[in-house]
Amino acid sequence: MTHSHSFKMCIAIALLCVPCFGSPPEGAIKDLAFETSSFMLNTAYRDVPSLYPDSAPDGAYGAVNRAWDATHTGKWYIEEQRPGADLIAGGVATNNSDAIDRGLLVLNWGFAQQKPDGGFDCPDTFHSTSFFVEAVAHSLLMIQASSYASRYSQAVADMEPKLLSAARWMTIRRNEVRGGKSNRRYTHRRYLVAAALGETGILADDASLVARSESYVREGIALQSASGFNPELGSWDSSYHAKGLVFACRYYTIVANEETKQGLYKMLDKAAKWEASRVSDDGRINTQGNTRVGGKKTEKGRLGKGKTVEVRQVYRAFYYWSIISGDSSYEKLAEKVALKAS
């Protein structure tokens, strides 16, 4: 059975499993089918118990946040809690409730640090918050669309107002202006912010957040180069380009109306072709000329280590686009990249 046939079966099964109460949006069901597809089960979620083990007993995730949690001195970043989303997605995909529980613990540690105004007192606040908001919104939409909806209905209900408060914090004028200045030279962040606001808007039935998210999509589309790459620091980056495509594919599937889909589809088509041009015959990602990872320079992450190509995002982007476009050549490309990374 091909992955495309498997994906269609996943949608049918997902529809059958939807609880009769509070039916989730159709886009969330389609996204759930992608996340639980045979391709994702064979790649990203092949070994869910081993995913992201670096959390403290209370949920603080990663070396930076665990250190801050122990002393409440130094730096911490709310974005570092977003691995909880992969634990939840992987748990849903593989029927592993322990992973879902651990993912919720990680996300809830983040909300335990939330300020009364909805924000978080950490460096690079707007960007860091956008990562976390998108991760939480995507997680809750997945849970609601899955057979776990009833089991985790209280957990979702408890988290949703906190998420909504964080998303609305992002739309406060002074926060948005400050965030826009730091995001200006990074196209993928347009699709990240759009997905964060849009997915939260769909989850919470907040039309104003969805409307605000559309402006970020329009900005992102306008920034695309003639050759298809979405600029990072004025030129291309084959890692961050793919990262932005994953957020754009989620937005296309879960949030976008028909008019927005038309513009996004054209962008994604050109962008996927450009990313494909950066894949060698053996599945390696070409980083020559990259502005951020492995090219002209390599940026350092929050731990001070050099960033590497996020291969998981590359094959996610290719496979998601193969589903949206119906072009099976991208499915084969996703398999090639994933095989090289395994």
C-alpha cells in the first residue's frame, strides 16, 4: 500500500474516531491524518519513548530551562518547552498515553511561568512565545481531533484559556511591533507567527486571531524570491526554509480559507521545488551558501552549540507537500531524506 493510499485511509479512520461532542475542525482532522500516517510512524515517531527525554520531574525541559528551574537565575526560554508537542503528537500517533502525559507536563511547566498579561519573562520574548503558542495550539487541536479527545478534555479545557491569553499577548501593539523588528529578516517566522495565531484562533473560535494571522501569511508570500526560496538574512537557508514550509503547510491545512490557500499553494509549490534542488542524490541536504546553518556561517543555538540542518523538518515539509499537492515525487524525496538521516 502506498503512503498516499494510507493517508486517505487515515483520514477515513480519523473521521470515524471523532467524538460526537465538540466535533473538531476538518483541517485538524486532516492534519491528524498526516501526523498519524505510515510515513510519520516510520520516521519521526518510530521510537516515541526515546523522544526528548531531557526533562526535569516537574516538566522543565532541556539544560537551559532545567538550570533556571533549579535556581531561578540566569536565562530561560519558553520555546524550549515545545518538545512537549512532539511527545503529544507521537503519543497520539502510536497510542502511547505515557508520552501524551509527559508532553502535557512539559507544556504545563511553560504555562506555570506565564505572567498575568499572558506573556513570559524570558529573552527574545515574542519569538520564543510564538514557538510555544504554535506548539501548544497544534497539540490541543491534535488531541481534540483524535480518539483521545474525551480522555484529555479537561486537560485541553484547562490549557486553552492560558493559550488564548498568550496568543492575544502577541497581538498587543507594542509586543507585535517589537517582535516585528526582530523578525524582519527571517521569512520563516512569518509562517510561524501565522500558525501560532491562526491555530489558536481555530481552536478557540477567535476570528480576530485568524484575521491577524492572515496578514503574516501575506507578508511571507510577498517576501519569496523569484527562484523560490524564502529569504533568511537576505538570502537562502535550506534548513530554515524547510522549517517555514512545515508551519505554512499546517496553516494551509488547518487555518487558511480558500482565498488564502490560493496564494499559499503557489508559494509552497515554488518553495518545495527550490528545497528539492538542495537535496543530493543520496538524500543529503546541500548547505552551500546558507545564511544561518552550515554555509556562510553557522549560528549558535540557545546552548551555545552550532546549529545543524533540521532534517526532520525537511522530510516533514516534503511529505506534507506531497499530501497537499498530490505529487508523489515529493513523497519519494521525503523517504530519501529520512532514510539518509536514519
